[in-house]
Amino acid sequence: MKPEQFILGRKEQHQTFNTGPHRCVGLNLARLEMKVFYEEWLKRVPSFRLDPQAPPRFMGGFSLSVTSLPLVWG
């Protein structure tokens, strides 16, 4: 790995915000936007809960990602 070089076609997989010298300059803004989104979502959206018949699905890797989050409204 050569973090000081930009190498197209490198074998390493993409990491959304990354770390070290390639850390995303917009990381803090993105986190703030996500925080505001969830605060507004919880204020405005009617009551909901996770669907017990369809558990959430995740994708592993460097960071855990939710690929499916079924909800039940009301």
C-alpha cells in the first residue's frame, strides 16, 4: 500500500471516509448532516418499529453497513 500515491486499479477496496492521509475532508460535515437528518426524521415521521418478521440485514467489512431495515408503521 502506498497512501502517498494515487493508483488507479489498486486491489484495496473502497472505504467511504477512510483514515490517515486519504481521510475524507467532508467527514465531519457528513456526520453533522446525518445527525440533523435523524433528529428531523424522529420529529416528523409517525411512530414506527423494526419489523419482527424481517430482521435488518447487514454487510460487513471495514465498517458495518445496513443493507435492509424493514419498518412497521403505526
